[in-house]
Amino acid sequence: MQTATLGIDRHFAGVASAMVNTSQQVGGSIGTALLNALAATAFTDYVQARCGQLRRPESASSAAFEMPGHDRVSTEPKISGP
């Protein structure tokens, strides 16, 4: 921390230190998000290459999952009534 605030007037040392801390926190968050996105993409590519092509449901809110060669499976509960 001393190196980051080297040459800063003592009056502004607190502000400079806060800026260094904030920059480290934001940089860490962005780095983590970037690594997570890269890992998710690599995992998706790996699974698709090894398990065949999966088709996406019609919409993101669809309660069905489709896979080539299989019937459509619904996760919606079946209601039986009078």
C-alpha cells in the first residue's frame, strides 16, 4: 500500500488509499467474472462435443428440455381434477 500512495501529499493519503482499495476490489470482481465466463464457455463446448448436440427450448422460460432422439419431457405438474 505504501508504494501505491508514494508521492501523495499527506493531506490526500486517505483518499489515495481508498482509491487503491476500490480499484483492487473492482479489478478482482471483473477478473472473477471474466474467468467464470471463460470456464462456462469451455465447459459448454466440452459437453456439447462429448454428448452430442443439445437443442435449446423454444424460450428461456420453457419448462421442457429437448434432446435428439428422445421424446419431449415436461417438468410441469399434471393436475387431475373432477
